[in-house]
Amino acid sequence: MALPATHAEAAPVQSSRAKRFAVKAVTLVVLGLVLGFGYDWAAPRFYGPERTAGFQLGVLHGALMPTALPSLLLGRDVPIYAANNTGRSYKLGYIAGINLCGLLFFGSAFWRPPSRNQRRDLGPAASRP
């Protein structure tokens, strides 16, 4: 005969969720700070006024733009867009860079590996690389 579930079993599940949330929050903050300091280092090197920014620099500038937030919050006035650019190709690269950075940053923050049950449901093909 099965015994009824107790409230003691619910506590570890809640603490496990809280722990995962805390780890993800700390990871996001640390990653944001690292990217912010990296941006602070990279901005003077890749936003030179003598350069005409094209598609490639647009991708780089777009990827660096979200990482400017920590620097901006700390009171530093950092550039997020090259005024001297080629026009449409730079803007397309800039948008692609923003999306790429968002995919990497938020994708890594919210990605979870499949659970054992999900891998088992997918069959033996899921265990192969």
C-alpha cells in the first residue's frame, strides 16, 4: 500500500528551484559584468572616428551594444553606434549583431539540458552525438 506524500518532500523541490534560479541570476550578473568590462576595453578600439563602419563592424557594434549596459549604468558614456558608417549595410550588420548577442546571452541563460525522461522518450538516437 502506498503511503501518502508528506509536506517534507515539497521543501527540497522548492529549494532546488530557488537554487537553480539563484545560480542563473548570479551567472547572468557575472556574465554581464565580464561583457561590460570587455566592452569598456573594446569600445575605443572599434569605434574610431576615422573608420567608415561597414557590415562587419556593424555586426561587431551590434553584438557589443547590449554589453554596454553595465558601463552605462556605472556612469560611463560609451558609444553604441558608429556615426561614420556606410548606411544600409552597416545597419543590417548592426541588427544581426544585436540578435546574435541576444541569442548567445539569453540562450545560454535559459537553456536547460534535456532531462533523463526526455532523452529516454527520444530513443537511442538521442544519446548519440
